[in-house]
Amino acid sequence: MKQKEEKKMMNKKIADIKKTTKDQELRKLAMLSERELMMELRTSEKGLSEEDAKHRLEEYGPNEVSAQKPTPAIMMFLEAFKDPFVYVLALLMVVSAATKDFEAALVMGIMILASVIIAFIQEYRSQKASLNLKELIENTTAVTRAGQTKEIPMDEVVPGDIVTLATGDMIPADAVLIWTKDLFINQSSLTGESMPVEKFVDAGIDKNSESVSALDMQDLIFMGTDVLSGQGKAIILKTGQNTFFGDIAKNATTQRGKTSFDIGLTKVSKFLLRMVMVLFPIVFLINGITKGEWGEAFFFAIAVAVGLTPEMLPMIVTSNLAKGALSLSKHKVIVKELPSIQNLGSMDILCTDKTGTITEDRVVLVQHLDPLGKVNDQVLDMAFLNSHYQTGWKNLMDIAVINFYEENSNQSPYHSVTKLDEIPFDFSRRRLTVVVNADGHQFMITKGAVEEMEAVCTHAEINGEIVPLTPELQKRMREVNIRMNEQGMRALAVAVKKDVHSEAIYSVEDEQGMTLIGFMGFLDPAKKSAITAIKSLHQHGVNVKVLTGDNDIVAKKVCSDVGIEVSHVVLGSDIDNMSDEQMKEEVEKTNLFAKLNPMQKSRIIETLQENGHTVGFMGDGINDAPALRKADVGISVDTAADITKDASSIILLEKSLNVLEDGVIEGRKVFSNMMKYIKITISSNFGNVFSILIASAFLPFLPMLSIQLLIQNLIYDIAQLAIPWDNVDEEDLLKPVRWETNGLMKFTLCIGPVSSIFDIMTYLVMWFVFNANTIGSQHLFQTGWFVVGLVSQTLVVQMVRTRKLPFIQSIASPAVILSSLGAVGLGLLIVLTPIREVFDFVKLPANYWGWFILIIVLYLITVEVAKRLYIHITKEWI
């Protein structure tokens, strides 16, 4: 009856496992006894048979992380055509070619090709991640099958296999431990925690607690981690894509979602498309009705549509980004994906891992205190003897003690020291003892976890006096320990016992009745450079949030040290219980998220993006790869794992937030110069179209021929290729920049019509002063307006490129000044030389040039006044 009941309970446990998430499934499997596990996985202590292992390999597939199937290059290239801006140009190109306007069609084709090639290169690079994943697990592991242990390739491991682990081994898959001896696992690649993790059977934690994730459980081990020290045996639970690592790899190699750059460029393209769709038929109908020449009206409407479109936008964008990438390379920043430069400029939140980014990524001894919290050198001396003479694996804290002692202690208090005995560390005791003979006395020196050390101590040494360990003294000592923890330190206790035996015959039984001499505090200290870097980022409008897999108390102290304000902490376990709406509120007010798994980091970034933020993420562990892929700009270092670097869009040659400041500023320069071109060109072109609509209503001829309009736009656009090298005002670098089509519309409607006022003035001068008011004199009219239009459009860039007073408070770069002068010179060369006949221009009267100068000067002054009013009303500029 009892066996029946046990079997019923076991079957219920196994059935429950099949209804859970991956994290819960691993936790529930870990809750099964060894016998239950063997039954669930259909294995035994002798392991699987070769035949069973072969069947399982067919059932579950190879134990490898299968990245998404690579998209063929030709398909990627075709996908790059799916862009609204390309649609605008393609429509114009097709119509131009159909109407035999081959020059315009050629220009459109070149622009489309440039845009598509940029997109294709981005997509091709993002696929590289899938090519390196297999290399991460091309190793062997010791597996027991049919009672024999042998080395097999890791990709042949299957669920139910029993693996034997030793120092230096990679964990082949997610597994549960069934035997351990002094097993230390480096889990930092998954959790970000710099300290090695103790792993042992039956960890004794509350496995039913929802706050305990699978990564917290000390009897579970995971693919992607490795053995630092000790030995163990484990049963494989999950392999390949079903592992935690498999989840990370899948997310790391997915296509990067649309970033703020992509969304912004799409908005601008749609805005242009709407303008073309509205203005093209209006221009066509007005000219067709008033002139009666529908063929000419159609060609002219096409030329207007082409003129309205900033044809050089892809080339300007590419030049800007390439120039930014070159500049950043001089600051030890390698740009993998060009749009990430602009995303850096738009970034208003930087999420970063803690370890190695804002900390030194090393454990250092920072305090050695007596039981009441006063600095005590004896604690350091005894801790050094313990760490120096122990023969087991020296962990990071042992190394920290030795380094601190050698750097800060002048000489040993003992003339001669000889090691006599050692009681190795184990997880039931959580302490290590070394016995030495120092100046004729035997010192039994023990260090370990505070709770376990307190259990074996009966006395404490305070100010050289040994006193009983009373409840009141224990309370005061615990307060010291709590204070150290609140300061972000990990504390170990040190105790001694003198002359216990005459010979070296020490055992665990001797670890009692000891005298506690004090505590040691260890810290992964904050980088000094991080303090100034974070302050600078804050000054530039970038809020810094820390996303770490590490302990929340330690992380909170580090945040405090570097100037990140932390009012409260959100743990990974809290995030799992939050709805999407709760998350949206929490991410806004929280600057520290601790004990996170990779998917939780990714969810935080996605939520911030949904809230309208442009988010950067900086990390270097395998666990950071999904977050790097999700962020608008993923930032890693050249020493990171391959999967991490491939998921990143920017790689730093120096792991420092300082270099990011350069990246943010460069990104804002890139964005500012792109927006200069877009806003100036669209508003100017809109003004020209508006002028054409007015002229078309009363002129008996076209105000400008289509070829004349195209050559005017071509000269202007070529001049704007210097814009990426323009200077940017300091004020424009102080806060994040964004693509706002609302601002683009306001700018266009306010500044564009100003040029129309002076276009109309030019019409009136040509009509009444020079009598260019008949079809026979139309070429004089067109020539006069061509010169004014080109020169005003080119020179106004100097006025509009800055919110300050041009030429006095803000001067354009030499490249921009020279390109503007070159454009004006080329336009005049066409009009003043016989070349004009090619474009149906005529010689202008001598007295035209006085009117020309007057119109241009008045126009530039009026634009400056309009700019001042616009800034005063809208509180914004480019």
C-alpha cells in the first residue's frame, strides 16, 4: 500500500513537470530524489546503454545550439528594397523612365542602389552570430554508459546521460548533481556574478519558493559554465536548444528589431511620400489647366516631385555614419553597425552590467576588523597565513588576501613559519583550517563563512584580551557583519586556537572552542573612471540603469559609489510576477535591477523601448547577448565571448564608460548634421514647390523647365555632401536627439514659405522690370529665377544650420563653406558662359545683378528673423 502511494505521488510530480516553464521545469526536476530522477529520465547508475543513447540522439537531436537558418544573401538583398524611402524613389524612377526622362531615372536608380546596399550590409553582418555558436561547445566530456566512463563529443550527450566533472571541464548541458567534492563553478557567463558558485547535492534551500530561480539552485549546473575546482557527477536534464544557453543563443542570433534610427528614417520617408502624393497631382492639374499642354505639365510635375525629394539622403546618411565610425575608431570604439552611431546620439537610457563595467571585475580585500569593527592587523596576519599555506584551490578571496598583505604589510610578525597540517574546505563546514608552527607555537587558523565560524567559537579577542562570546557580544558582532554587507562587502570570519596538540594530528573535531579574532571584508570595487563617466552621461541627458545577475546589496553599494541614485531595487523574481503595465511603471522609477536572468534583462529593455526611450545596453557575458540584441544600440568589449560580440552593434577596445561619452557626442553630431540636411532641404524644396504653384496660376509658361529644375537640385544636393563634416554647436550636444516628424512638419511650414516670398519678389521683378511676361521671353524669366533659387537655397544653409548668429557666434566648417561657394560658382558658370544654351538659359541683363544682390540679402535677413521667432515660439531648432 505504501509503495502504491509513493508511486502515485511520484507520477503526480512527473506529470506536473510537463506543464511548466523551462525555469520551473528545471527546479521541479531538481526537487526529485535521485531514484525519481533515474525513473523519470529512464536511466540508472551505470548510465544509458549505447543503443538507448543512439535512439535518444535521434529523438532530441545533437547537443548543440542551433542558430537560426542563415538567410541567403540574395534574399537579404531583395529584402532591403522593402523601405518607404526606396518606394518614393522607385516610383519617380519608373515614371521618369516611362516618359524618357532618362537623366532623372539614372539619378533615382543610383540613390536606390546606395540605400539598398547600406541595408544589405547591416543585415548581412547581423547574421554572423550563427556561424560561431558551434565553436563554443566543440569539446568532449566524460560520460558513463553501460557502466563504463569514456570521453565523447559534447554534441553526442543526451538527456539521462551521467557525466563526470573535473577541474577545467565545460558543463556540457543543463544537469542536476548527484555527487560532489569541493565543486566550484564559474557561472559568471550566465549570471554576471564575479564570485565562483558553490555547487553541491541537496543544497538545503527552499526549492518551492517562487523567488528561487533555477540559476540560484546549488544542485543545478548549466551549459555555458565551467568547473573551476573540485569534482562532481550529474544527470543530464536538458540538451541543445532546450538549455538556458540555447535560449540565450536563440535570442542572440535573432534579427535586431527596428531601432530608433530605422523608425525615424521610416517616418521621414512616409512624410516625403505623403508630400509627393499631395503636391504632384496639384502641380500637374494647375499647369495642365492653365497652359493647356498636358504633356509638358506632366514632365514638369515629375521634376517637381523629384525636386521635392532629398535625393542625396541615403548618401548623406552613409557619409555621416561613415565619418562618425572613423572618428570613433580613434577613440577605441569599433562600429559594427553604422546606424548604431545615430542611436548613440538618440540614447536617453544606458543599461549596463555591473561587473567590469562600473566595477574593477576583481575581488579586493578592503577591511580587516576586530570583532567590534576596528581595524586590526592581527586579522590580516592570520588570514594571510591561512590563504598562503593552504594547498587547495586558491579562490579569488585567497588571492585578494595575499595581494593585499604583500602590498600593505612591511614584515611578518613571526621570524619563522612552518606549515604542519591542513583541514580542507568542504560545503558542510564552509570553512578551511591551516596549522602552522610560528616562533615555537602551533597556531590553528580557521577562516570561513560568518555563521559557521560563529558556531565553533566560544571566545573573542578584543584589544588583546580574550573574552567569552556572550549573547550581547554576539549581537554586536552581527551588527558589524550587517554593516559590512550594507557597504557591499562579502565578509569572512577568522578564528585561532593556540597549541592544541604537541604533534600535527589535527582533525575537524578540533574546530571548536576557538577564539574569533575578527572579520575580513571583500569588495569588487567601483572604477574611479566610472564616477566621472556616469556624471558626464547624466549631464548629457542619459540616465544610467544597472542590470545585473549579482547580489542586490553588493550592487546597491556599487551604484552608490559611482553616483547612480537607487531608491529601491527590483529583483528578477519580482519581474516574473509583474504584468506588462506594472513593468512599464517600474522601469521608469528603478535604476537597479539585480539577480536577473538573461530573458529578464531583455524584457526590461523592451519595456523601456515601449515607453518611448532609445535604449543602449553595455555587457560582455554570454548572459548579456539577448539584451544586446534587443537594445537600440548593443555595446560590448573585444574580450567578450564571440556570441556576445556578434550580438553587439558597437565594440569597445577598452572596457570603460568614459569612451561611451565620446560615442554619445559623436552620435549627436551625426544626427544633428543629418537633420540639417533633411530639414533645410525639405523646407527649401517645399518653398520652391509652393512658389511654383503660385507662378503656375498666372504665368502663361512654365516658371522653370524640368531639366532646369533637376540641374538646380543636383548642384544643391552635391554641395550638401559636405554636411557630415560640419561643426555642431555645443548646445545641440547636451541632450538626446530624436526623429520627430511633427517638428519636421512645423519647420517646413514655417521656414519654407519664407523663400516663396522672395521667389514671388523675383517673379515680379522679372515680369515688370525686365518684361519677361510673354512666351517668347520665358527663358529670361526662367534664367533669372534659376540664379536666385540656386544661390538663395545654397546660402540659406549658413543661416539655418545653427540656432546662433551665423558667421559670428557659429561658423560652419571649412568644408561646408567651400562646398556652398562651389555650388554658387557652378551655377553662375552655367548662366554666364555658353554652357547656358544646353539648358535653354539666356544671357541676363547687366542691371539684373543689382536686383539679384538685393533679393538675396533681404532673404537671408528675413530667414534669420523668422528663425528667431520660430525658436522663441517653439523652444526648439534643428
